[in-house]
Amino acid sequence: MHRKSSVPWLRPLLGTASTSLLLCTLSFPAKAEVPESIAPDSIAPDSIAPDSIAPDSIALEPLETDQSIALGDEAVAPLPKSADLAAIEHKEITDSALQISAAEPPAEVDISNSPVDSIAPEPIQPEAIAPAAPQLEIASTVPDVVQPEAIAPAEIQTETASIALAESPDLVSQRSSEPQPEPTSQQASDLVGEPLVRVQGAIVVQGDETSARARLTAEYAISPNVLIGTTIDLTTGNAFVDSESEGFNVNELYVAVSPEGLPGLRFVAGMVDLTSYFDRNSFAKDGVTHFFNPVFQTNPALAVTGIGSRPSALVIWQLNDSIEVKAATFSSSRNLDEFAFDGFAGELGVRLGDLIVRGTFSSDRDDGQNDGFREIFSFDRGNGDFGLESDDRELAYGINAEWWIPNANLGLFGRYGRYENLELDRGGDTFSFGLNLLDLFMPDDRLGLAYGQQLSNSQLRQDEGDRVPDVLELFYDARISPNLRAGVSLQQRDAFSETVLGFRLRADFDLLGGR
């Protein structure tokens, strides 16, 4: 079918063409009629907008979702996508198609030297008038395709509570249920040899208790499959579960490896903050972004059985988009002169749509940490001894669930944990549940409400006549500048017998400008 140019000077010629067409029609037998389904005025040149007809040059075969993308002499396997990333890519493809369609209008037909009869419009079938949906090659919609080797450094980064690392290390991830950032198109060569150095400062005030922390995080990709990193803390106070000790501490110093050809498998070894890998949650984890009270950070039952900063060896296996397995062996003591692989932790994470469920197990020796359920310290061991001993064997298990409801920008979460001291044959329970509302009053803000109970043995607590160690917290946190967040909190503690007001500031700076 010829494309017609709808310009004003063509109209006299087209009028002549219409007269010629009428004469030709009268010369044919009566049975040769123009199809009734097409009105003569429906095929006038002005009625067909040039941009409504897809150029033939961009009507290409669509790629199947399981088809590899051919780039030169290489084939790149399709990357796993979450539902949110797939939606973003679909929008990008649609927008690119419209831009290309507008950028390449149909070519004009030169009819200045053509006979009048040659420009008579041919019968147009109804289906030919409807604009065709543009189809594009994948190479035209993804300008900078990520090569497989470019995935490795992002895959093997430690899963700290900071946003940059919490959003992407695994598919069953802390923020996989929340809106995802758009995928980047960095090449492996852009990541290797480019250090990343960040500084974070935070101050948290809860009633008459003040905690503060300065944290330096540095990472360097030696190769597309090997990364080294460290986190150094200077801390005062007890508000940060992921900083166990006050003063100056090397919280992390590790090497991470993702074997070539096995992007779903990662190994991490060194001084590792296990809270970044186990018991993750998008709505109740980070003490400088989420809830103020430590009961809503890492599961208290797991926190007292070695899930913290420890000399560790960790393996992470991403079986598919929905199942992830983690296992770690670690030293119960942080001191290198007492190093021994006498602790173990394991976790299974399963994602079902917008629901993520994690089950975690941990076991270690107390090793002088003196942490357990609060009533254990008054437990009589006999011979005048009370509470814990360093050789006591402990174990804990926890279940952690989060559910993201996109239409309401609402996140729900729940936790349960059980701790057992095997030497004393005593244990305690903990639980929490609540919600987060995101982007409520401004972009990147959140409002949270939750109720929880610290690790406790109900029978011993009742015998001693103590109050329930629970907390009801309402908090609001917002970004007030690109580098600064602020939050406020209202808490009711210990069976609503104590009211605590809180305030928090957090500042983040990228010293080298990012990768």
C-alpha cells in the first residue's frame, strides 16, 4: 500500500484523481462495486495520520521471554527479574517504541511527475487502517546491555542494612517486596578497580538514653567475581543491634566470591556481620531507618545466639527466583585468640508473590557474652551460681514474614523467636508484628506502628512478679535532604507503664561519588 502525503498542494491533484476514478467506475459492469465497509471519505489522505502507521522498518519479530539475546558473537542469558523490574522494563520498551515511531515518519511519495491515474487510491482493507503495534528488537530498547560478568560484583556485596546494598544482593531480599530502583547498565569494567567509600553518622535519643554511631564502609572489586570490604564503627550507647560493642570496632572485614558461571552461588569469609544476612526484613530491621526499639530490629532470640559480628564463613545459594538457602559457621567469640568454629546458622527464604517467609536456626556457646532471656540471670544453678556460664550451649530458631501490598503502599511484618539454654533446660520467647506505610506525606518517607515483646520466660517472670517486657511503638521517618533523614518515635513500654519519646538523625555521604 502506498503512503500518501497529506499536504495542501496535493488536494487539486487528488480532486482530479477522484473524477478519473468515478469515470472508470461507470465503465465497469454494475456488479463491480466498492466494498460497503469502507466509506469514501474514510480513505481521504488527511484522515490517516502519518504517525498512526507503524514504519515497516521497526516491525520485527518479538523475542520470547526464555530466548537468549544475541549480541555480536555472544549470547546473554535472560536475567531473573522481579515483578517490579519487569514492569519498569515493559514501560521503557513502550516509551522507546513511541519515540522511534515519532522519529521516523513515513516517507513522502514524489508524485509531481506521475500520471493522474497512477495516484488513484487502491482499496484499503479495514484491518490495514488500524495502527499496528510497533515491535522492536531488544537491542534497540536496552542501550547498554549488562554482560553476565557485570552481575557478579553486585551479587557478592555484603547485605548491609544500608539501602544501596539491601536492595539488590539476592532475589529473596530485604527490599524485594518494595518498589525497586531501575536497573543500571554498568559494565564489569566500570565496577572493577573503582572503590566505594561511604560514611554514615547517626544519633538516636530515646527518653534519657542517647546512642550515636559513626560508620565507615569501604568496598573494592578486585575482579568481576571477587570483592573485598570492611565496615568500621565508632559507637556509644545500645540502640544499634548491628553494633554490639561500644567504642571502636571493626564490624566487618571480609572477602566475597561469586564463582564464574554460577551467579546464584556466593561465598563470604572473614569478620562478617551476620545480621546483614540472616533475619532480614523490609519493614523492621534497620535501627536508623525503621523502628527505634531494638526488639523490632534483629530477632532477639537469634541475636543472643551468635547472629552478630563474628569471624565467619558463609555460603549463599540462590536456587531460583523464589528460593534461597544460607548457611554459616562462625566463632562464638569475637576475639581472635579464642577463635573456634563452634557456632552454626542456617536459613531458608521463600518468596510467594509479594509474601516473603524466612525460617532461621542458630546455635553457639555463650562464651561470656552474658546474653539470654532477661530472667535467666536470676536462675539458681546451685552452689551459689546464678545465670549463664561461658560454656553453656544455646540454640534458637525464628520465623520472619513480610507482605507488601503495592496498591496501598503498605507493608506488614511479623516475627517469632524461641531461645533455649541446653545446660539449664530453660528458654524464652519473643514476638513482634506491625506495619509500615511508605510515601505517605512525601516521597521516601515511612510511618510505622508495631507491638512486640522482648525475649522472656513467662513462668519465671510471673514467679518474680515482673512486668511484661513489651513495647508499642509509633514512628515516622522522612528524608529532609539528599543526605539527611530525621525521625521521631513514641513508645509505650513494660505493660504500658512507661512512655518514651524519641528523636533520630541520620546522615549519609559517598566520599568518592559512587560507582
